[in-house]
Amino acid sequence: MSDSRPEPGTPQRDPGAPSCPAPGALDAVRGARIFVGVTGGIAAYKTCTVVSRLAQAGAAVTVAMTESATRFVQPLTFQALSARHVYTSAWEHVESLDPQHISLATACDLALVAPCTMDCLARLATGRTDDVVTLILSAVDRRRTPVLLAPAMNSVMWAQPSTQRNVRQLRDDGFDVIGPASGWQACRHVGEGRMSEPEEILAAVVNRVPARARA
């Protein structure tokens, strides 16, 4: 009998995560205004695929990045993929004369943070707004606009009681949490904490984008 166990380091999908979007499913995001927050983790490279696929499907994608995130992926990359300005500071006023974080938050149909680091989880759970991503999210009305978080961190960091406490609080507060998955991590550990794959994140977006947002 063959051994059906996965090879060590093989990423494992969260059994509760949405499956990959079916062919044509991304048509659901056409015309939707989607905000993507990127925080400082190596998994930011996966977010490039998410932004590219959403833009190709006809969504209007606006990206904001923390200062740490720009150390992993340059803002120019997301600007090229989304064909829109990338926000890296709370002091930028590009699309309106109103406070930028208010106009961006009220305009979006769905918000996604990928990767969402341990630090970002803590900031959101405690209401801190000292970076451009959490500032914009603080003005999103989650009663009408879904906010999806895709955690990404070392397995020990994910297992910390503080992280688990923050995740429970965020779920209670109305955030949707995607993953994380289990598998090989950049820190050379194998365990839970790896950011969900782009296809799973895209499936979650398709499942949660409001019908009112669809063109």
C-alpha cells in the first residue's frame, strides 16, 4: 500500500477555506472596487498574483502598503499590476480633497489584507491606526463592506496566545479570516502560519464580494 502522506514542507490547505474559484467565477468581481492592504511579510509576493488576477477580471483595485511591506515588494510593482496609485503614507491626497483614508474606505466594496502580519492583527484588534493600512480599515463600515484578513507568520508566532486571542476578537468584530495554511515557511520551519495561496484568497473574495458591487 502506498504512503499517501504529503512530503514534509508541502503546503496544506485549510479544510475550512474556500476552494479555488471555478472557471469564470472571477467575473463576479468585474466592476467591484477592492482595497488591498499589504503589510510587512515575505508572503507579499503572493499578493502580486492576487492583485493581478483581480485587475485582469475587471475589478478596480487600490493598494496601500505599510513601510515594512515596501521592503519586500516595491510600490511600483503593485502600481503596474493595478494601474492605480499605491498608497504608502497617510498624508497622501490623490483622489479627493477629503481625508484620503475616509474616501478610500467609503468607496470600496470589499477590503483584503494580505499578508496580515502578527503586528497588523494586534493593531486591528486593539483599534490602533498608526499606519496607512490600519488607518484606512478603521473607516470601513463592516456592516456593509466585508473585510478579509489573510494571516502570514512563523508557526510559533501564530500559536502565541496573544495572536489567537486577537484572531478571536477580530472574528467577533466582524472580520473574515482566511487561513493560514500549514507548510514550509521562509524561516525554514514547517507548520501553521503560511499565508493561504492566491487561488484560495481569490475564492474567498469571490464568495464575499457584495452583489451590489458587480457590474
